Amino acid sequence: MSFSKNGVYCAIATKKNLKVYLFEIKTFNDINTWVILQQFSDHYQTISDIDWSVDEKILTVSHDRSVYVWKKNNLKW
């Protein structure tokens, strides 16, 4: 799990299905208000790290030795 630097987004990796889910955070007090914006599924093995850059890019790293940088393009990542 990794939060964006401005606290608006959260990226969560799941070991079960090798996906990263990108959430928009409405309020920290109630996780039920978080909205799934997108999911990334390009990794073939366990995702070991997620990080955010200061310019809102997402970096994901996997045990399959792949690294992806996701950047926002209009409304999609």
C-alpha cells in the first residue's frame, strides 16, 4: 500500500491476483467512501513495492524483475 504525496490517492497491491488497485480517497475516516479509479495488471509475479513520485507518477516493482511507471494521461493512468 502506498499513498500519493498529496493524500488524494492510494495504490494497493494484492498478492492474490497480482493487481494494483488505484483508489481515490474521499475521507480517511471511512474506507467505504474510497473509489476504485483503475487497476493495473501487467506484472506476472508478486508485486513487492509501490511508490509515488512528487509529480504523481506511480512506480510498481515485481518479483518478475519488471518495473512499471504509471503516469496520469487525462483521466486514465
